[in-house]
Amino acid sequence: MASSPTHPSGRDPTIFDVAALAGVSKSTVSNVVRGTDGVSETTRARVERAIEILGYRPNALARQFVRQRTTILGVLVGDLDNPFYGDIAKRVERVAFRSGYTTMFCNIEGEDDDFALSRVEALLEQRPAGVVFLAFFGRSPDIEAALGKSVPVVFAGLREDWGDSVAVSNSLGAKLATQHLIDLGHRRIAYVTTRGVEQRAGQARHRGYQSALRAAGAPAGPPIHWEPGGERVTIKGREASLREELGGPDGATAIFCSNDIGAIALLEYADRHDIRIPGDLSVVGFDDVHLASLARISLTTVRQPLDEIARVSVETVLARMAGDLVGPPRHLQVSPSLVVRASTAPPAA
Amino acid sequence: MASSPTHPSGRDPTIFDVAALAGVSKSTVSNVVRGTDGVSETTRARVERAIEILGYRPNALARQFVRQRTTILGVLVGDLDNPFYGDIAKRVERVAFRSGYTTMFCNIEGEDDDFALSRVEALLEQRPAGVVFLAFFGRSPDIEAALGKSVPVVFAGLREDWGDSVAVSNSLGAKLATQHLIDLGHRRIAYVTTRGVEQRAGQARHRGYQSALRAAGAPAGPPIHWEPGGERVTIKGREASLREELGGPDGATAIFCSNDIGAIALLEYADRHDIRIPGDLSVVGFDDVHLASLARISLTTVRQPLDEIARVSVETVLARMAGDLVGPPRHLQVSPSLVVRASTAPPAA
DNA sequence: CGGTCCTGCTGGAACGTTCCAGCGCATCTA
DNA sequence: TAGATGCGCTGGAACGTTCCAGCAGGACCG
């Protein structure tokens, strides 16, 4: 048990101990602690002195209990080990802390929906004041039911169909990426996506890709689903060989990949199969994870303004909590930007 | 406000509502909810039915309040954005969840001790049942004071001077790394360290490096402190040029770097300065972050068994919490292993 | 000078659990 | 059959806050 030096009784001092020492009522101590006004300067000083002497610290558990709310901000993360999530998680945490909230992370690794749901329930049991989603959920009805309408929710960059959201403009980002390839002279540009979890964002990115190509009068293909590490891909439900889609005489000369981790896996694949980048194949990613800027990777990509996304997301959910923001869900968009590096070049002649 | 369909009164149903419906006392409901035995099968069934009907969910805030403890496991992370921390954080979370604990992460970015301290205090205010350190703290006396003796603490892989710890054997890992370079034929092997935050681990790694070289009759240098991105290094407090330490006629032919992120930064530096790796210079890291296994990085490194560290760390702190582990701090060591990749080769002839 | 208003402080009630002493009743033992 | 034992259940107390109605007493107003 912790015990302050001046209060060796074993139990932590309570508001009553402070009140007794300062010669005031518990209510006054409470008012001082909470910074309520309506306490005279002299009384305040006396109480503060008593707090100091006793080493009193408010019991957060009691406070949370009586107020029936915490200063916990729940954060649901797709995969902490993915640098994109790690990066944004860190920023969310920083912003929340500045506003007096403590973040509670739950890591969800998309694989198992039941697992994800049980994680969400464990999080909700702590009665967070709000929840920030950095992860996508397939079974949203269950999640929605679990959340009820009891907790404000914001989606940081992932979906726009439920709750508030703050997202980069996926279609604009995809347009920037695709237009860059078009400007370099590419015509056969493929769109590769790697993870089911980003369905909605991925769809929007595919639309942006399509619209850029259409505007340029070039052909846009369907999404090519690829599981990093594998040799096979799925196109409109049919299996095919990744090798044949890339770099060959009829294959694509450039790829826009729906995310950096996938794009980097593509670079790996290319390295193993003697496809030179950007000589034989140009690759553009999405996210601008740190990794992408390493000289040995040097991936051209679309940068998400993570700081802004994190800041605005937290601000939004805090505003909902405070009642400052009411009404229907608000969907904010932030602007992506293109970062050109060494993974893109004009197509071979 | 959340409300179950069958309980539209606005307030969440309490144990009393369940008791009334089931025709028993609140105590019996409590016993059913907590799984206490001493409740007959028929009563239990009746209570469970009532719980179902009302959609009752125990109020975690009230429970925590009355028991004065939570099922929150605090985790202090060095930098969530560093893949090493992200990886181990994720594993810790997984193990904790399996044991019924929810993890609360606090991200500490070593720079600012006052900030770190305020983060720790915010974490402690939630009264976690235990704390796992994945970060190193310079000002441990303050942290120690803040923690008091009230919360069991375990250090995962970082220090061995306070609280329980579960760490890879840093000196053995360093020996493996250095011996690998010696076996390849290197004699001029430098030790580079990048971050103040890993002082203790770094010191142990330097000792392992020294002992391997001594055993081989080769010279061991002092730690070379390098700030990734810079050109200058500090050796025993004196400044020098990194370029001159590496690859030159008198410079090192191989480097053992105290961590992978630093080692990868060294690769970057080498790339920019036309030092070929491993032709001109061999590099070994420590940690085996995912990144290191990318074909374009392919860093020889020392792997930490992160799963084991995470599992044993959480087990240790849970055992302390439960009182199953008593007595003086326990310092467990786990074994590192060498992962040979393409960043090391025999020295140029 | 009586009433009203404000300021600073008070004390009770409430929050929803857990924990525990204790009680009635049936069963077992001598 | 009396007493002991144990099982299943009960009701009160406690946990440390916040919130709120209310109360003195001084200042201000007509």
C-alpha cells in the first residue's frame, strides 16, 4: 500500500481527512480540488496547504464512479505493428493527452471478427468518454450495437458511413498518384490492393484511379487483390499470376498500390523476380509511412496529413462529448499530397 | 444514453432491477454475476434469465470503485512509432487481454522527462493493477516516487535495477553479433550507439562486444555515439567525423550497432556516401525489427524473442498482482539469436 | 430599517457495486 | 429428538466522490 510520509495510517487520505485538517467541510475541499469558484482565497490556501501536508490525491475511481464517466479515450487500432497505425496512434495519444484525456488502445488484427468484438466490449467496459477508430471493422452492425448510442465515435481516415469521420480525400489522393504516372508517360497502369480491411478507403482510391485514367483516355483495370508474399492475385474473383500482370510485354508498366506496406511488399517481389524499379515498373503507394522515405525504399507515395487527421479527430470526438457538436454525423476531409521519390520514372522505351 | 430495448427508462439497469425481476436479493445477483458458488442451479438460471431480459451489464466503474482496483494494465511505451516498440506493445496487449486485462498505453518520447513524468501520473490516476515498462526513463527516482510501492512494475527488456524485469541477455546478443563479424575475418570492429534512452541495455551490449573481441585478441573501441542523420559522432566526449570512422584505410571494416533502427540509419548513411555494404563495411544490428528482413535492407541482426518477453513480462506482473510472486525483484533472461542476412561479409582483401 | 440579493460555505443524498455477518431451514450425527 | 453442521440466501455497511438544496451573514436597495 502506498502511504504518504505524513499519513502513515495505511489508507490513502480522503477528502474528509483534508477537510478535518483544514477545518472546512468536505464540500469545500471538493470545490477546491475541482477548481470551482465560490471559494475565498484564504480558505483555498488553507485547503491547499492541508492537501500538501497529507499528500492527498483525488481518488479517480470514486470520481469516475459518481460521475459515471471517465477521461479515457478509447482507441481502436488496426495493427500497432504497422507503422502507419503506430504513427497515427502516437499522434492521437499526444493530442488527447493535451486535452486531459488518457488513451486506451485496443489492437485489432482484422483477421477475426469475434475477437475484435470481444476487444471492443472489453474497451467499452471501461466506459471511455469517447472512441476513436483507427481500424476498420467488417461486422459493423455488431460493433454498432455494442457501442449503442452511448459513446461518441469518430473514424480517423477510414469510413464515412457511420459516426463522425475525418479522412483524407482518398479519391483525390489516388488521382494525384495516377496522374503522376500518366504525366510520366505511363498508359498501362494497374491498381493493386492488399487488404480487405480497408475496403471503403480502397474503393475510393480505385475510383480516383479510374477517374484520372478516364480523363487521360487511358484504360483503367479492376482492382487486383494481392496477398503480400504470394505469387497469385485475384482479379474480379478469378485467380491470376502476379508476375504476368507486371512488367511483361502486355503487363502494366506502372502500379498504384492502395497502401505503402503493400507497395513496399511489391518492391520486394520485384527485387526477387528481377523486375527493376523504376526501370521496368513504376510503383506508387499511399500513406507515406516513414519507411517509404528510406533511401533503399524511396517510394513515391501519397502523403496523408496525419497530424491534422489526429488533431481534428480528437477535437471532433471531444466536441461530441462536450455537447458542443450536435446533429448528424460530420464528415471532414483533409488534403493529401504527392511525394515523388525514386520508385517512379517514365516507362521503358 | 444507452438503453436496452426492454428497459426504456433511460437509466442502465442495475443489480437491483435484476434482483427485483428475478425475485432474489441484490447479493444473490452479485454472486451470480461474479460466478461465486453457493447459488443453487435454479436460482442461477432465474437470475441469468432476468439479466438477459433486462440487458443488464455490470457497471465496471462501480465495481472498480468498491474494490479499489481495476483490470487495467498500464503500458509505458518508448515510441509507438518505432516498429520495435509497436511490435512488442502489440504482443503485450494480446497476452494481457487473454488474462482478462485491458491495456492502457502511454507513449513516452524520451526527450522530455517532465512530460514523461506527467504522462506516468496521468496513467497512475487510472489506478492500473500493474505497469509494464517498454520504455526507459532517465529520471527514475521521480517515477519511482510516483509509483510508490503501490503498483507492481515489470521492465520488459530494458533494465535490471528496479522492479522485476524480463530481458534478453544483451551481452550474449552482443557477443553473437561481434563473434559473427570476427568469424568473417573482421578485426577492426566499431560499436555504434544511437540513443541515450537505452543506456543500460547499450552498456551491456558494449560489454558483450568487448568481451568477444578480447577473447579473439582484437581491439575493442569505446562506444561511438551517433545521432542518425548527422555527420558527427561523439567518442568519449570528443567529436569526430563518422565518415572517417568507417570504411577508410584505418577505419572500421565492420560495425555493431546497438539497435536496428540505428543500423538501418547507418545503411542509409553509407548509401549516401558511397560506402558499399557489405563490400566496404559490414553492419550488424540488434532487435530484428520487421524492417530488417526486407530484401532491400536485409540487415544481419540479433533477434530478441519478443513473444517470450511479452508473455513472461505480463505473467510476472500478474503474479505480483495476485500475490503469487513475492520477495525481491526477479530478473529473468531470455536468449537472443543471430540472424544472418546480407549486410555482413568478409572484409575486402 | 425591512427586504432582497449575493457570497461562501455546509451537510445530506446518491452513485452501484462488494463484502460480510447472520439467519432460516434441511440434513446429518449421537 | 436435540444439537451440530452446512447450504442458500439476505440485508446492511462501506467505498470516496459529486451534486445540490439550503443556510448564515453582509451588502445593497428602496
